[in-house]
Amino acid sequence: MALPTIDTERAAGALVDAYRAVRRQSLWLAEPLSPEDQVVQSMPDASPIKWHLAHTTWFFETLVLMRVYPGYEPVNPQFQYLFNSYYNSLGRQFSRPHRGLITRPSVADVHAYRAHVDACMTALLTGEVPGEVPEDVVRVGINHEQQHQELMLTDVKHLLSCNPLYPVYRERHERQSGSVAEWQWLEFEGGVREIGFGGEGFAYDNEGPRHRVYLEPFALAERPVTAGEYLEFMADGGYTRAELWLSDGWNAIRERGWRAPLYWEEVDGVWHQFTLAGLRPVDPAEPVCHVSYYEADAYARWVGARLPSEAEWEVAAADVPIAGNLVESTRLHPAPAEQGSGLRQVFGDVWEWTQSAYAPYPGYRPPEGALGEYNAKFMCSQLVLRGGSCATPASHIRPTYRNFFPPDARWQFSGLRLAREGR
């Protein structure tokens, strides 16, 4: 099965094509996995692949079919509890950390569930059955499934990393890396600028409203920090120097024994990292990946720089074409920067930490109804990341997209780009 190309911005008459493509892509991601792979949960923040496949189906069944499809009955009423984001049945709470305990229904049952819902959705979207299609909800559902597709890759990577045999999810053809020149600083003017989504097409509510911000002149590094540069930080005692770390970060690395990015380990004196293609030597030319905000911030302090604000990042990236090492490349791992000028690797490869707390923009109003569960998630103690990763679908990312995670999160494809004050 080839990776489908998804165009989520097509005309309403072709909405069914976008729906079909995103549903096929989820199956493509699950294709290399055994049923056993798909039922296990390796940590509280992750979910089993089976649950992702079922939950994204629950969305369309619950928020579309049960509301507008004539006479629709749910495949199994219990799925309304099992595959909602929060389980609450018969007075029992079943929280996210316990999703790996849902051994039944089976993977085969979940695939049958998907097939039934897909048949009904296709009939509705093509007009085969009467019903007023809630196009806005369907588009949210498509983008919601793309979010879960990225989580499927990050969650299965963490799961397979726990296996001492270092199993391969998908083989990868290596690209000649070569060397990467020292980064150059790109200067940007300050002043009153506008950020936030304000155009046509889909965007989550947390990306707006568009509003004005004032920026001092600033500079960004032309590319993300590489693994080789991060190795220099490690060799200089970066994980042992308290002065480089925020106090919470210093507590985290001591309590958890961090001395390298997640998935890195030393083998016979050589640093290796676990990838979706198995255990590989660290390529010094590729962007460093799977670092927390604390590690990104400490590295920036070590070189005398800082992390950008999300406003700085968005202003700099506003006119950069959306292209790069995204999930459609099927590399599923950060790639070395190609030669060029200007900002590089803005989209894809690694999510880039910013110094900005995840908070609503001025004038924000939460959406009404059930969709607020997926859009209005301004949680405390989370920071914004920008730009997408090698696991992000190209049609899902844009300059205004705001991802967010706690500062100690490392299982996402997260890296960093440096910033400093302008001249």
C-alpha cells in the first residue's frame, strides 16, 4: 500500500476524496505492525495503535453519522465509552494511562468498525443517502485524524524502543549526509507585526484570532541545531553544569538520569539512536531530535543564545513555502539540511521548541459544542512548538500551527532552532 497524498483544502464536492485518503493513510501507518504491536501501551502519555484507529473512527460515528445519517445506529454502544477521549461507564473511570488494558475488541474488530463507518461516511459524502453534511465537522475530523497519525508514529516508536531487540518498523534508505556548515544568523526587523490565522481554509481555533504583536529586532539561525553540535554540548559537560539549566530542568535530569536525548545510547564508545528503522549510529549532520524544552533551553544558554518566541518564529516563517521532510517523504526521521540560503528546514524534520507558554491569543473565544474538546485545550505548564516534523502530514501544517507539550516531553520529534537579539 502506497502512502496516500491528502489534500484537505479541496472543494467541498471532493471532500469525500480527502476523507478517503486520510483514512487510508492511517491504515498505511498500521500496516507494518502485528496485532500484538497494536494493543500495547508503553507509557501513560502514549496510546495503543488500535485505540488510535478506533478513536478516530469514533469521531466520525459520533459527531457526524449519529447526528445526520438517517436511522444510524452505533456499531457497538460500548465503543462510545471505550474510544472516547475519556471513558466513564457504569460509574467507572478509565483514564488514558489504562488504554493498553483494552484487549477487546480485537484489532480485527476495530478494522471492521472502521470499514462500517467508512462505508456510511462515503455514502453520506457522495449523496448516496440523504443528509445535510456538516462540512466543518468533517474537516475537523480529517485534521483530527492527521494529528493521531503523527501520534501513531511517535507512540509506536516509543513502544518499539522498549524492546531490547530494537525491532524495525519500516526500513529506510539512507541519504548521504556529508557535513553541515556552521549556522548563519538571519536578521529580522522589529516593529508591529501581525500573527495568527486569518486566511481561507482550515485552521484550529487556537491559531486565531489574528492580532498585532510588537517585536524587537531579532535573529534566527538559518537551520535547526544538529546532532553533532549537540554532541559538543554533551562533551563539554552540558548535563552536569547546573548553571545552564532551569531549576525544574535540573531537577528533571538528575531525577531521571538524563545524559543524552531520548533514544540515544552509547555502544562501544559510539553514540547510537533508536529510529523507526532500528538502532543506527547518530548522524552528526542531521537535526538533533527528541529533546525536551529543558534540554533545548540549556543548549541555547551554552552557546550564548536563546529559543525564539512563537511570534518571532511565525513572522520569520510567514512566507516560507510548506515543503520539506514531512511524512510523505516516508523517511520518518530527521534529515541533514540541504545546501541553500535563507531559513531552511522550517517545516518538517523536527518540531521546534519556542520559549512561549501555550495560552489563548487576545480576543480568543472558545467554540461551542463537542468540538471544543479538540480545539480549546489551553492547559497549564505547556509550551509551544512550531513547524511540524518528519511525522507530520504536509497538508496538516502551516505557519500559524501551534503544537504544545509539557517542557519535559521528549517522545515527540522535537528539536530546536536558536534565536538572539537583533543588531
